[in-house]
Amino acid sequence: MKQLQFTFLLFLGFVFGFTQLKAQKLPVSSAKKHLDLPFIQEFAVRYSPEEQQQFVKAFADRNGTVQVLSRDGLYRPHAGDFLYPGELIPDRTYLPMKDKAVSSMTLVDGQFVYLDEKAVFSNAWAGSLYLAHALPAASIFAHGEDFNFLVSDGSALQLIGEEGSLWQGKLDGSEILDIKYDRHRKVFYLLSANEVLVFSPGQKSLEKMFSENKLTCFELRSGKDRLAIGTREGFFEWDLNTRQRIGEKNTSLPWPDLTAIKEINGLLWFGSEMGAFMLREDGKFNYYYGERWLPAERVIQISQKNEDEILLLTDQGLGTLVFDTYTLAEKAAIYDRQVRERHIRHGFNASLVGMEKGNVNSGRLGDSDNDGLWTSMYLAGEAFRYAVTGSADALQHVRESLDAMERLYTINPVAGFPSRSFERSGYIERLSDPERWQHAEDPEWDWKATTSSDEAIGHVFVFGVIAELVEDETIRHKAVRLLDELMQHIVDNDWYLVDYDGKPTTWGRWHPDYVNSFPTMVGDRKLNSSNIVAMLQTAYHFTGKEMYKEKAYELMENHGYLENLMRPMEEIGRAKEGSDEWAAMLSQSWNHSDDEMYFLGYWGLYRYAFTDELKEKYKAAIVDHWEAERPEKDGLWNIFTAMVSPENFDLEEAIWYLEEYPLDLINWTVKNSHRKDIELIEENFRRQTTREVLPPDELQIRRHNANRFGLDGGRDGTQESSAGDIWLLPYWMGRYLDAISSPLE
């Protein structure tokens, strides 16, 4: 019978194997696609006391109750949630505890155990644990076998248990900093600033294991027969079997002056004078610095709360790191609520400004030079969302923000000229760039002039996206009409945006006399050529007006705009000595705003190309640009590249960007230039500072027009950026281009 079963299974295997083999010969798309499975997303909840305290320890017991010990007594977290910091308030749970001078605490079998000037005691086990000691200044202790504890005041030592005092001794020299118990070897390890000792309760012996200067903290590695030992200059590991150091001291840490070490799930976590960090299995670090993660820089202790949370105690409060699982679709839903609840101003996609130290309920919606641009990017994301899902909410968002875009044109007296922004009258002096604001014909409103080319390309990009993807005829007609009005204005005004005063704006210039006045290595020559051709192609595609096509070919064939836009990125650099001041100023370094303008323009450049031959040329130019941008790992640039090269773009880096972007978009101050774990490179034209770009959640919040290699910066929690342009656009564009799947269970 077994032989029969084997033969039958062999037959099935042959049949299905043959079928699979034949199936593999069928044509298969080479396009890359990310399957949207849950990933780990971390965020923090911070807790601070009303008055400054000297904190010592923080633990969570088996019930999930958190206690924080300070020199003034026990505290506990109150309230607190994502974006809404809580408080540390006195813990009054047990009435007698307020009269206890608790100097330290630990966990035994998941229960709180305390040390004071008289005893080791607990409120667990029906309060039966009470072990007296003889060290009035005791401040350090560790649990051994059963209910034995080794207690110290920094120099004197006492082993106590249910039988009373089991041993006493004294350490000459440096003060004891910490004690750990090794259950496998049944010994205690004692750490001082210059040595590690081992105490055997069985033999009642205390001996030095090794000496080393500047020791600060240590941890017994689980199941690895080694100690991880922190110093003021990094950490090293010590083999407990051979009693030898393992390798060299690791000084390449985010900050080597260590204050705490804790092993959690086999990974080492470090506290330092400048934040906390976790050593990953690939040898790199996850770095938690600043108020996105912590109440203060100096970390005192690290402990695990549960399977999903870690407690980081600092000298000014407690930070709780929460590790949750989300799909990209679920993260998008969180960001969508963020935008709709706090970032829509008259339909614009706006930043929340004037906040009080991260309090999102204390800010106001700010105006911007680029209200039209940021709204174009958010609006395009919602159009992609509508095209993918058919969401009625997305369609309504498109409708509302397109109304705001339309009013940019109607609120000023110049036909086809888009204002930068508008606001109710009477507040010009409190708005950004007061000198640029003008009074509207309607006395209730003011509008902002001096519109630039980055606004124009943003408008054309989103008008094209809406015209192509949104089936609502009223919305589509409005987008095409606004596109036509803008491009008619530019053509009628000889390739300039002409303001209310009859003069071209500073940056709204595409005329050959301006564009070709730059040396070939100055980026504006390539950029403006690329943008205006994309704009004309988009206008022609949706209006059918031959004028736009004729004008585009005139610029490409008679004025070298095709040659300009095809110029390789490796040729873009600083203007040669002797160039005019304008060219020299524009080419001092790489302009990341230009990247944003290029890529937004690529939608119309490639998608609405006049011919297949031009389309192939454009593809080559876009891929060439993407190659130059690859080190930044920007999610949007990678997704745009999927449009022209779905089989060859950095999908993994795009997903890395989307997954690693912090849920907290408050612009906290961030520092990385001090880090010893990053490789700095020489100053260069592209302003790349490190060999490898840092994850988004370790950098300040940045739009796509900023340098992702900037290491330091921020606004001290006074501003929250909108996810609309930063995150939702690349996500929904990726969904539309089928580079990202719908969420999988």
C-alpha cells in the first residue's frame, strides 16, 4: 500500500511539475510590484513630570502597570497617546509607599520589588516579601536564586535571603555602578567604573574578572555566555567562558558615551548622552534622538514593557516606543486623517505653524509661497486614489482642492495668471513675505503675486492627471480650462509669467533669450527647457490646440530645447569662472527644488509625448536623472521612474521610504552630524554629506524639494507638515502605476 501511495504521489508530482514547467514558459510581466503586507511601524508616546525630577528606574510589571522611580518617590504615566504627550504623576496606588524612601527597584517574576534604607520588599506575594539589610545608604541590588538579593551602597555588599544575612563584604576602590545575576553560572557580576568583578554566593567569594577604564553600564547576554559592556567610548563584549574580550571595542556608534545597555529579543539597545539606539543584525543602528522619540537627550535606563513597547527613561521623563504593524494602505489612512483634520486651508494643502512645542491643537494653518504647488501634489495623489479605488471621499477632496486652485486664477486681475496664495484681508503683515501681497477687487480678500515656475509646473502636472484620470466631466472640464488659460497666458506673454504690474516674475521665465543665456552646465537651462516642453505637450494633449504643438516644436528645433532637456545630468555643475553673477548664483550647488520640478514635469513630458521617438528620448533623459538621484532613495522619484521603466527602478528603496517615514510629521529638531556610525564624505556639488542616506525617521521632516542628506535641522516642534505631498502622492501614484498592490491579508 505504501508503494502504491508513493507511486500515485510520484505521478501527481510529475503531472503538476510538468504543468508548472510549461506555465513558466508563458510570458510574464517584468514590471516590479510590491505586495502590501504588514510591516513594523514605530512611534513614540512621551511623558514628563510637572516639576523636574531625578529619575532612576522605570519598569512595567506583568499586568502592564508602569512605575517610574525618582529620588522623590514613585511616579506613573497619566494619559498620553500618539501626538499627545502624557504626564508623570505621583503614584498613590499603595498608601504606605509615599512614606518609603525607595532608592531602587527591579522586577522579579514580573512583579515590582523595591529597595529602601531598611529592606528589600514588595507589594506582590501578598506583601510577604520583606528582607531586612544593614546598609542604610543602599541604592543598588539584584535578584539571585529564589528570594536572595545582593545589595550594595556602592562599596559595601550584603547578600540577604529568607534566612537573613548570608554574607557581607566591601569593595575597595571604585564605586559599584550595577549588579547582574547569571542564572546559568549562579554568580553575580558587579560593575564599577574601572573593573568587573564576580561574586559567587555558593563559595562566598568575590574576585576581579578584568579591569578597563571608563566603564558605565553592562548587560548579560541571554544564552550567549557573554557580557556586553558599555564605556564612555563605545562598547565591547566579554566571553564568560574564556574570560577574554571578544574582538575590538566598537566605537562606531551613533554616540559612544553610553549610559545604559539592555538586550531585548536578542538585540542590544543602548542609552547614551545623546539618545538611544538599537544594534541591528546587519551591524547598523536604528537611532532615536530628539523629541520625536524622547523627552530629553540623556537616556538613563531601557526596559521592555511588553511584546510591542519599550520604555526609554531619560533625565526629563519617559519615552515609550510603540512597535505596531500596518500595511501601507493602513498608513495611508492615518495620513489621510492627518491631512483632512489639520492641513486643509481654503482647500489648500497647508502646514500647521505656530505650534507650542509639538501641540497640534495650538497651531494655525500657514500660508506659503507654494500653496499651489503643495496642493497640486496632494490633489494629484487624491486623483490617483480616485482612479484606483473610486472613493467618493477622494473625489470630493479633488473637487474642493481644485476649487482652491481655480480661485488662484480668478482672485487676481491678470488673465491666466495663477496667484501664489490668497487669504482674507487685514492680515498681510502677519503672512509670509508681506511685500508680495496685493489687495483683490473683493475687499474681503488679498492675493499673493510673484508666482514662479515651480508653481506653474505643479499646476500643469495636476491638471493633466485630473484630465486623464477623473471621470467627472465637470471636474475634468475645469482642469482642462485652467490648463489652457495658464498656457495661453505664457504663450501670449512671450514665454513669461507676467504679473499685475506688467512685468515678468523673477522665476516664471521660459523665453529662449533667458533659458539659453545660461551656460550648458547650469541646471536652469536644462530644467526650464524640460518643463516648458512638458507643459506644451500636456496642453496640446487635452485641448487639441495645434498652437501648443507648433510652439513646442519651435522651441525644440529652433532654440535647442530638445538638446537642452536631453543633456546628461553628469554635465550639470557649477558655472565656469567668468560667467555672469546670475548663472554663478544658480549653480553654486545642486538645487533639490529643481528635482521636484523635473519629476513633476516628467508626467507630461513622457506620458503625452508627441511621438514614440520623442517618448524614447524622454525616457532616456528621465532614467539618466533617476540614476543621479538614486543615492537619495526618495520615494517619489522612484515611483515616477516606474512610469517609464517599470522593470528597472528601485522599488525596494521606494517602499523603504514609505515604510520608514515617521507617523509623527511634527518638525522636531534633529541632529546627526555628531554620529560616529555614519561615513561622511567630502563636500561636493550635490551636497551629499554621507556615503549612505539615513532613514526618514532619523531626519527632520522634509518635502521632496529638500536635500535628504541634510543631517541637522528642524523647527523645535513649532510646525507640522502635511502628509499630502510628502507621502500620499508617492503612495497613491505607486498604487495607480501598479508598483504597489492593494493590502493583502
